[in-house]
Amino acid sequence: MKELSLQHNIPLPPSTKLGFFSQRRILPRFQPTTNKISKRVFNCSSAAIGSRRKSSVPLQVEEFRSCYVRSKDEEEEDEEMSSSTLLSLSMKPDRNMALLDDYEMEEMDFVPDPNHRSGYVAVVGKPNVGKSTLSNQMVGLKLSIVTDKPQTTRHRILGICSGPDYQMILYDTPGVIEKKMHKLDSMMMKNVRSAAINADCVVVVVDACRPPEKIDEVLEYGVGDLTSKLPTLLVLNKKDLLKPGEIAKRIEWYEKFTDVDEVIPVSAKFGHGVDDVKEWILSKLPSGPAYYPKDISSEHPERFFVAEIVREKIFMQYRNEVPYACQVNVISYKSRPNAKDFIQVEIVVEKNSQKIILIGKEGKALKVLATAARLDIEDFLQKKVFLEIEVKVKENWRQNEGLLKYYGYGGQIQAL
């Protein structure tokens, strides 16, 4: 921002970082669950979900202040982070109760439920068909960001949907694309395909408003040869935008010209038909105990969702290529019992012109972005936070395999 100030004579404080916070009502504190499987598991109980802020009234930012500039040494330390802090998205954990020995099972009075089902589900489809909306509806929590722009989802989002006698683990995947413009696109498609390695069934989502088309391309690029071994459901999404007669024609076409086990029409946006999808999935999952504790919704760490929220706001606020050229990283996340949690975020872009657009005149655009992101982060975490954002330029980061792996596109994400 110093360079921007010199070029355009913008009076700015001596820093490239912007911090924002405002007075809001106190939200219920978020308490993370610890368990035998992983201390990184994100906890979102139904009670916490029910108490989320419902008001849409914008809140006023009362302070805009600058903070120190991170040194090159600090940046190099971040980039040399040990692989021990990475969480694999491809490893299938041991089933929860399988971790208990005979003594622990006796102490807990544990009796295996022969009717309990659990397993993995790969949710695939082309961009902008509603995969993330469907996954969020089934989990009952917004884990995947949703915008009206295609190819918003970049990572596999692991969502956990649990009930008394079942647990389904959903892999919400990026939209399947054939033309790969960057190394990022290739790595995203590799992650989509690897989601089927653990899958017990596949859910292919299509847009009911688009002309019917065969899903061979989605299956080929999405899950490869494994589909021949897996039960496959075709979800016809956005049925609320069609007349009943048109929906019936779409269902008939897909049943005739695609090799799937069943076709179910839904409106993921409004939740219509989602229970039918869940029932189909449960009928295909194998019997066995849960993989994860029943009171969590994802194994992704909090910082992952914080970064995704910021990225969603970028897609909503900016146009054209700018959102696609942005990578969001949480540099620091500090819990403070007697103060707001401190979250430090960097937005990486490929060109200085993109940085100028993100920051805006006198930093106003970045201020709007940070405020919108902070409000959603506070709703998600159920606690107040101090959010600090800076913008960096890393030329052609979407073509840099080393950076892409560090950013989590190699099948691993930062766990701490």
C-alpha cells in the first residue's frame, strides 16, 4: 500500500494492513470439542447453530487502524512450515469406536449397534449446479461458500452429517472442468477424482434448468473408473425453477440416457427433496460405527473456514477475473480469553493492478470487504474477533506448484 500511496498521493498510515472492529452484542462463546481422533476437529452443536445472528441490519465500523508490517523473515518462516502441521484430505480415519480397547468399551457400557451405518459420499458435478448448497443443506450448516459465480469451490470440503443411527461424510468437490487454464485447475481436478477413493457412493448434481446432457464427462473427470463399482445417484437440482411437467421430462431423459441407479429432483436452495437424497445415501452406506464424534460438522480447522468466508466476500464484492486470481490465507489465529480473538489474513493476487482494485481508493474497498467478512466470521465462530487483512502480490501463483501445495491444493490443508 505504500507503493500505492506514493503513486496516487493517497494519505495512508505507515502500514499495509487494515484492522476493523465494531460494537456488537455479545455472542455465545464457541467451545471446540476435543476427542481421541483429532484435536483439530471443528465443533458446531445444534444449540450453537440455533443461536446464530439472524439480523441483516448492517453494523457500523467504529475504528479503522493500522498495524505493523510483517518482515521477510516472518514470511519465510510461514512458507517453511513443517509438514507435521498438515492435515490430509485423503486419509480415511479408523472408525470411532474401533479406537476403544475392550476395557474402555466395558467401562462405557458400549454395545455395538448392528443397524448403524456410516460411510463417505463424493458429491460431484459441473460448476455452478448447486453442489455446495446441497452439501450445506444435508450437513445443516454452511461449510462450503456459495456464490452465483462458477468454480467458487476450490477445495474438497469435508462435511459430517450425523444422526442416532448413521453418519455420512460428504466430500463437496470443485466443479468438474475439462479445459484447464492453470496448474491450479489441474490440481483441483486431481482432488475431485481422489475424493472417490474413500467414497461408498457418488452423488452427481446437475442443473435442471440446463438442457439435459450425458454425465459421462463428469464421471470421467470427477471420479474416473471407480464409478463402475460405486452406487451413483443423479440429483436434478433447481426444480423450483421448472414446471412439474418439465421436471418429469428431465427425469425420464436422465433415467433413459445415463447409467445411474436413481434420479431425484430437489431444490437445494429451499431444502425440497434433500431428505430423499439422504435416505438414498443411507441405503447405500455400509453398516458400522461412526468415523467421527457425532457432535462435529467437519474435520477442517477453524482457520480454513475463516479463509473461505473472506474468499466468498471477494467473489461477492469484485467482478471479472479478480476473485479467481485471489488466494486467501490465515497467517495467524490467536484465541484470547479476555479479548477478541485476533485473526490475521493475507489475500494473494497475481498482479499489482489486482491489488489496487482490492484495496480501492483510500482503502475503502478493502474496508468494506473486511467488515462483511468479519461479521460472517463472528456468526460462524459465535464469538467476536479482530480481523486484520493485507494484500500481497505473488506473480502467477496459480501456475506455481510449490505454492499451490502450500496453499492446500495438493490434498493437504494447514491443520494449525
